[in-house]
Amino acid sequence: SVVVVGSVNCDITVVTDELPEPGQTVTGRSVTLAQGGKGANQAIAAARAGAAVTLIGAVGDDDFAEVPVGALRDAGIDVDSLRRTTGPTGLATVTVAASGENSIVVIPGANAHLTELRRSELDAVATADVLSLQLEIPMSGVLAAAEHAHAHGTTVVLNPSPVTELPSSLLEVVDILVVNRGEAARLAVETLPPRMVVVTTLGSDGVRVIHAASDTDASIAAPAVDTVDTTGAGDVFAGTLCARLPDGLVDAVAFANAAAALSTTRPGAGSSAPSAQDVSVITHR
Ligand code: ADP
């Protein structure tokens, strides 16, 4: 089973002809409300890939909470342990212009409450096979989850996004780091301890997995697909990888690579994650 400790957002996306200038009002073309947050996106991807998934995170007491909670429940994710806090749900308001330019405001909201883990949340981490982490909740919460997982033999997978310097206490307990090109450069992954598996996603070039301790260095090309929207491809990759780790590292990476590529053929972020069945069709053709 997979436990995700991470962010849960409601994304409000507005499409306009042009981004409004300061002080300007423009008429938009469309608006959508959707589940978002890297934690929720990766949890949904892991569930679609066939894992039993629990999400530990927080939503607020506003009407926006039901958007991600409903989507998570529909994906079959255990949301009983989600905290319901006083105040706003994490929210991203995204304005997209016809040119493709965007401007985004993020309200951390309830996600900011995850500064530590409660007893029951720690217990869920300890009994899972895999812990999935990202960096849209406070670092102290990430660290608490990772250290507890490490102490109980749960495999720790970290997708350090949005990227920031990682405390050495965190690097000591991460088993698998999942980074894109920008994150790999920023974190100087070639200098990380040989014990750690580093999985670098390379967009349309696929993925490379390096584990110095076991002499593993494998590159896997991305399948050729008709890409329409790469938003959230990294989240689909990381969530799917966590779900498929029981298959073995390189097979799991290959499966996640196919799932992420397939997700780019559909619009949306977490909601564009394919089912395990759809992925096996592409990996076997
Ligand atoms: P991020 O979304 O975090 O920037 P990448 O751009 O590296 O991460 O994409 C993550 C994964 O999604 C890639 O490893 C690949 O499997 C898949 N992917 C992304 N873009 C494409 C593309 N244009 N064609 C095929 N697969 C893609």
C-alpha cells in the first residue's frame, strides 16, 4: 500500500483572451474547478495504477474542500484520515491566456497545518509499503513523515517539488528521489549518496534511473504519443512509480514512464492519469 503525505488543493482555472493588466477587468471565456495539489495528484495516479492509497493531508472548512475530496473519493482513495481544519482549503487560481501565458496565485490554506504528524498518521506511515512525499507542505511535516517511515522500513520516495534546498536529515532517510531536469540540476543529484536511487524524468526523452550502490544506470525512452498537455506529467510519473515499486525498480520506472507519457495525451493534471489497463496496452505494443 501507498501512503501519500502531501498537499490537497482546489484549482480554479480561468481562460481569457489576454491576461488582465493591473487595474484592468477582462471578460473570460471559461472557468473550471478541479482537484489539484501535488499530493492529491500523485495519490490519484497511484490509485489508478492499482495501489491501495491513503492520503494524509488537510482541507479547510470552505465550499472548495469538496472539489478535491470528491475527486479523491471517486478515485477510491481513503480520505478518512484527511484533516478538516478551520479556514480555507489550499487553492490555486490559474489564469491562462490564449497565447498560453499564465499567471497563478497559490493560497497554501490548510496545507500549512501539516507541520507535524499526529499519532494515527504516523501509524499509517509505519504500516505502508511506500511513503510518497512532495514539498507543498511544511518541511517539518515532510521530515517527520520521512523519518518515521525510515525507522519502520517503509520505502521513502521524495519528489522535491517545488524545489528547495533539502536538509541533510531528509537526504539521510530518502530511498528514491524523483526529479525533473531542473530539479536535478538545482539539487546537484550526482553528488548525492550512492545509497540513494535517483530517477530523473526527461520530458519527451523519457527517464533515467541511477543507483550507484547496485550499479544500476538505465535509460528508458518515452513512448511516442500525441501530446496535448504536459501539465502534471511529473505527478503522474511519481504517483505511478510508488504504486508499481513491488514490480521492482526498473520495471516500475518503465511503467511510470508509459503512464506519464499517456497522461500528456489528455488535458488536466491529476485527472489525466491513465488506468493500469491503459498503460499495459501502450507498454505491450
Ligand atoms: P515535469 O512534468 O515534472 O516537468 P517531465 O517533463 O520530465 O516532468 O515529465 C515527466 C514524465 O512525463 C517524463 O519522464 C515522460 O515519461 C512523460 N512526458 C513528459 N512530456 C512528454 C512528452 N512530450 N512525450 C512523452 N512523454 C512525456
